[in-house]
Amino acid sequence: MKNFQIVSVSGNKYWISRSIAVAVAVYAIDENGDYHILIEKRGEGCPDFVGCWCLPCGYVDWGETLEEAVIREVFEETGLDLKPYKEKIKLYNINSDPLDSDNQNITARYLVQIPYRLMWDLCIKYEIDSFSRGGEENEVENLTSVTFKDFSEFTYAWNHKFLINEILCQLSK
């Protein structure tokens, strides 16, 4: 689908084009110096990759900055409030899906460090309730964190296995 313009009944003009998404690597460092990245298992409410694991991610809403989308998506999907860590949210890179892919998203990827105890508590006490936080119903089935030692044990959505490996390599330097 190419970009095209539509005109609303009221005469407003809008361009339809590729979507912009965010993917967020929330990470923590444990007492042994190991890096942990928060991942979520996609639930039955997702349109694709149900049962696969991924970073918290989603589309940028109209009138929303990329950083606002990062904070909103992480909260909706995990219950984690990143507002206290706003200054630590850093752009990692921007990736474009291949033109022959189904989504053709442009994804801004972010990193944010949180205390390890907070990540541990989040994964242990996680309540599957993304709908009440503004997300889709049954969007996320579970949360966990992965390290270099165990990240390959999971089946991931999209290219998130490659992305997580790349981020863990960068963080460990």
C-alpha cells in the first residue's frame, strides 16, 4: 500500500502511510553484574505471534510523542510506571520493516534501566490486567526477564531474539 491522502466529511485532509511503533528494552543489573531484559508473552488478544515472547511494544498514538508512547505501552502491557525513570529513557535505534513485510512498521527502539529489585518484583507479582490499564484485552499472558544465559530458550515474535541479543551484547561492553 502506498501513501495516499483521504479527505474527511468536514474537509480535513489526512495522509495514510506506514505506522510508527516503539519497542522498549527495560533492563536491570543484578548483584552479580548480569543484565536482565524484561520480556512479555503475547496473549490471545494479540493479532499475531500469540504465545511468542517480545519486548514491550506498540504503536504511537495520534498526538503522542515517541517517549510518551514508550511510557504508555510499558505501563499498559506490564503495569510498570516509567515516569520516575523518564530521564533514563534513551533511543537505541530506529528500524524499518522490509517493504515486502505485512506491517512495514518504522520502529523506534528504546532502552531504559530500572532497579533490579523492581524488575524482580514486577515479574513475580505480575497481574494480567492490561485491559484495565488501557491496553488490549488479553494482550499479555506473562512477564519474565532474560539474560545472556537463557534468552535463546524462548520463541520470539518478529526479530526480537536478534534485537535482545544485540542489546545484551551492547550493554555488556
